[in-house]
Amino acid sequence: MDEEFCEVVVTAADADWLAGFTRTLVEERLAACGHQIAAIRSVYRWDGAVHDEPEARVALHTRRSLVPAITARADALHPYDVPCVIAVPLVGGNPAYLRWIADETREP
């Protein structure tokens, strides 16, 4: 059962925007929940320059099969040209919590 679940990380410059995006995904049953960290520091290369910027990060708990739909929603709604959306498979967890993720998300 564990192989069907993952954590999807999404970042954004605006913590409030990211909270709203997370709520949209939960309302649409694309994610069971999202745990947000309002302040992180991102160091990255973009357009040939190194940037050091504040961002927010959310960890979404969902089914691996819903990652393409989450990516599509980010592509449609995110203010970035190339939003960070990465999925990390879950290798274990509380069986009751994993069942809750399944119950709170839709079939792909």
C-alpha cells in the first residue's frame, strides 16, 4: 500500500498564495492535506544568475497517481514560469494515516 502514496513539495514566493493553492488542491481532493512552512530561504540559479530569495514551502500528502494532476494545476495557477513541484515516494508510515490519505483523495 505504501508505494501508492507520496509527499509533493511545492514552493512559492508568497506564503498566502501557497496556502490558498493548497486549499484548492485539498478542496479538489488532489491532496489530503498540506503542511506549510511559511519562511524558507531558496538559493538557485535562474536566467544565468544566482538568486537568494525568501519563499514558502508546502508538503502535500497524496496518491502518487495524482502527481500529474497536481503538476497541471500548478502549471495553470502558479505565478512562476517553472514552479517547483517534486514528488517523493513514501516508504512507510502509520497504516491508519495512509488509509486516511486514500480516503481523502480521489481516484486518478
